[in-house]
Amino acid sequence: MMKYTLSIMFVICSLFLKGQSTWDIAKIPDDLKKDAIIVIRNEEQFLDIKGVNAAKYDYKITATIFSKAGDDFAVMEEVYDKFSNIYNIKAVLYDAAGNKIKEYKNSDIKDQSLLSDFSIFEDNRVKRLKFVSNTYPYTIEYSFCQDFKGLLYFPQWRDIKDFGMSVEKSSYTIQKDKNYQMKYLSRSGLQVDSTTTAGKTLYKWNSNHVAALPREPLSVGINNVSSWVTASPNLFEYDGSSGNFDTWKNFGYWIYKLNAGGNNLPDAFKIKIRDLTKNAQSPHEKMAILYRYLQQNTRYVSVQLGIGGFKPVVAEKVATINYGDCKGLSNFMKAMLNEVGIQSHLVMIGNRKPSLNEQYSSIGQANHMILAVPLKNDTTYLECTSPYYPMGFIGYGNANRKVLLITEEGGVLVKTPVYTAEDNYQISKTKITFHNENDIDVLTNTRYGNSQFEDNLRTTLLEPSEQKKKVLEYSTIPIQTFGHYKCEQKDKTKPELEEEIAFKSKPLLSKGGDKLFLLLNQVNRKESVPIKIENRKTFFSVPYAYQDIDEINFELPSGYQVDFIPKDITIDSEFGTYAATFTFKDGVILYKRTQKMNDKTYPPEKYNEYVDFYKKIVQADKQKAVITKSM
């Protein structure tokens, strides 16, 4: 009888397991569902390096999407060009129980030009498929093969791609001939399984059962919490060019050779350049004239044609067509400077990316090119793609990082200028005139410098109606009647904007019995405190160091007396400083506020201390004066 009972239980259990699909969400462990928008059920990357100029890449992923917030991940977008091809694509959509809803056909997959808004010359293409489900959760699965003819870089691997993503299984395998030279970087502590058999070496990295991480404010990325591998060839061949990425010096020499003969200019244009600069009294003045010419007569267009994704368009062509990408425009500026006897160097840089890794040279770390001009006393860096930046200003996305200077001897790592908190300023002066409690004039003048100039530059390009709309939407002082607004870069040689706003305000005094209360920080107020995070995981930083200095003069009408004014406030911390002063004299309340923030990157355990610092600023910004009106 016992044997019979066990047999029945075995059959029932077998039927239950058979009925439960491989991708049934019930199979996902509960701890991997917590905080997860997406769960990577299985991901496999396999790169088989055939030689210095050929490789095959196999990719497969299965992921469950739990809510609409994850729909952007439910897409296959795989890029290829004339040096690679994608084939053997398979794609399936499953419901929550893991039942197959749809198996996609080749006709469902779009094959289109990867034509971005800023590029008109690009031979990259993309295989694209958007998975669509009307119910949640749902599961997507796709796989493909890709052959490469020419290897400048290898596919990278990361188990957690973003916040709100958990992982059941993910792996990356690289196979190569044992004598083939390559290198890789990985997260500290990540184990690699390395084996060599029959002349082949395999490297394999695995990640299993990784919980999702909720999004964390001010995070500088998830490198310290995700498993990742970045790999690169040393010797390479690509589009008829060959080189060596074993050092930054050799990397830079390859870039230098790519541009060999690319600095020639048309004879008529040479005459024009010499004529433009004939009255210049110094190399700096010549450079300023030519930089202004570049900004006024060329425009930025991305170029991604084969080796053109890395090789500058020749200066002769840019002089004729008046456009180019960052490489072409930087090289064109270099050619013009060379014509008037000024030496300069192309610079490869990671715009809004970390500094180049001094110990690991690879092509994926840089995504932009600027120009360095060494003069007698210092080096001026030129951002050649912006028609609005003053000469020498390169933006906070290019500042304070290691970059690669391209010389005839090869690449040299150097550091771009640092913009300090004092450089990145906002300085405002506001006059608030009370004619009575309901008739209030406001006039604010603000100057924005360097990084804050960059953040506000777009405002100068808006139509007046759009500028007005922006002021009405974002003014911290309630506007009764709009007066005027202007924002301009008066001195084109300085990274500074000057802004003026005038309007009549709605009432600013609140009543409490026979007292009137006036909030003193009307223009640059912090109003909400970030939520503390226990066991935070990622490092954090503000985008850039800055200093805000605000001054407000409140002119009170006759018959009003200040009964109370707050005491001065000072807050000091490793994250920054804050000071507010309050005075009253001759019917005028003068409020001054200075906030300075550091751009250091802080460890996760410091975040709640940062919140405490921020909370003190929020409280300080709430200070009010108490006013009474004479009978």
C-alpha cells in the first residue's frame, strides 16, 4: 500500500512539474522579484576569436518584464556594419506562466539604418524588434549570431545593466587561440574560469542569483555592485588599417597615422586664413580669430563610415563642405592653426565618461575629440563642435579627466582643466519693492559661469515666448504680472550668461494674528529633503562643484516695522558649506545666501550624512522675518 501511494505521489508531482513551463514566473525566487522591474532569467555571451581580424559572437537572453516601467528593455536592437553581419535571429514572447504567445518571423524584424538625429553620414545598421504585450508580467527571449571582419573592440559584459534589475543566470565566455594576445578588466573579486585545451584558451565569467537594487539618488553608476568584464585586442586589423592597443602610446600612434596627410588645405583657403590673421599681434589672437571663423562657418555632423568612425575627415574637404564631426572639425582647426605657424594636437576624450584608465588602453573609453593648443604659458583646449562656447571652455563633460594627446611619437595621457566650485558660479541680486502688501515689484539679475553657463545656455536659443513660458513655470516667486526677461552672453570671450527678470509679484506676506511673516529666501530655495537610504550600495556625487551666491533686498513701505529677524546661519560639512546672513536697516531687509558644493565622489555609507547636511539647508532656507504694520 505504501509503495502504491508513493507511486501516485510521484506521478502527480511529475505532472505538476511538466505543466510548469521553464519560464513560468513562479520559478523566480521571491528575493529576485523584490524591487525588480526586470529579471534576467538567463543570458549567455560567447565570443570565439578566430584571428587578428575575425570573430564569431553568439548571444542569447531571456528576461521577464514585470511592469510598464520595463517595456524599454523589451526590445532587440543589434547594430552591425559592412564589417559584420547578424544572422540566425530567433525571438519568442511568453506569458506569465511561460506559455509561448508568439514566435517572431524574419519579416517581423526591421533592418534599418542607424541614422541618428545628428548624423547624415553613417553606414551602421540595426536589426530591431520590439516585443509588445498587453499584460504583465511577460517574458521575452531572443538570440542571434554575428560574424566580425576586423576587430577593434570586443563585446562587453555586465550582469546587472541598471537599477531595478535582478539576475538568475548570466555568463560570458571568450575563446581564443592560446597565442592570441588580448587583455581584459573585470570587477575586483570577480572570478574567471580559465582553461587551455588543444591550443585553445577559454575565459568564462558567471553571475548567479543577484537581487535587484532600487534606484539610488546621485549615483555615479553601478560598477561597484555589478559583475562586469571589458575586453580588448592588442594587435588588430580593421578596414585596411592595423595597429596595436597594448599601450596608450601605441594607440595614439595609430590615430596619428590615420590622419597622415589629412591637414592639407586648398591653396585659396590658405590665402584666406593668412589674410584673416595678418594683423594679429600674438599666437593667442590668431587662435581666437580662427576659432571664431570655425564657429561661424562650420557645423557639426556625425560621420560613422567604416574607419571614418575613428579617422578625421581631411581638412581640405571640411574647408569645402563646411561641416564635419568632432574629429573632422578638430582636425580642420588644427590645419588652420598649422597654416599660421601654431602647433596643436588632437585629443581623444571620454565626454561625460570616466578618465581614461592609465593601465588599460582600449578604444571604447573615448567617444569624442577636441584640440589642445600648447602656447608659451599654458595649453588651451578647444571644443570644436559648439558654435556657442567661448575659446578655451570645453564643458564639464570634458573637464578634469585623463585624455589622450595625439603626437607624432604616439599617445600621451594628460589631464584637462578643472572647473572649481568658484568657477561654476551663480550670482544673483534681487530687489523686491513693496509699495504695499499687494503691489510688489521684483527685479532679479543673475550671472551664470562655466558649468552653470553651460546648463543655462539653451535658454538663450529659445524664442521669447518660450523664454517667458519657462520663467512663468519655474519662478519661485509667484508672478502676478509678467514684465520682461532677457538672457544673453554679452561677452563672447567668457563662459558667462547674464539674465534679467522683472515682474509684479503676488502677495508675499502671510498673516498670523496681528503679525506678518516674510519668507526671506525667495529665489534659490531648497524645499525637499532626500530620503535616507539604509544599506545604500552605490557611490554618489553631485554632477559638478558649484557655488551659488544670492542677495535679496526687501524694501518695505513706510509704516512697517521688523519685529524679528533670524540670526546668521553657518553650516559646514565635507559635502559643502552654507551661510546665510540677515540684516535690517532703514526700512530694508538684506538677505545674503552662499551655498558651495564639492564634487568629490563619496562612498555609500556617507549618503545619510549628506542627507543630514541637506536637511539643515532646507531648514535654513525656511527662515522668516516677523513684521508688524503700524496702526
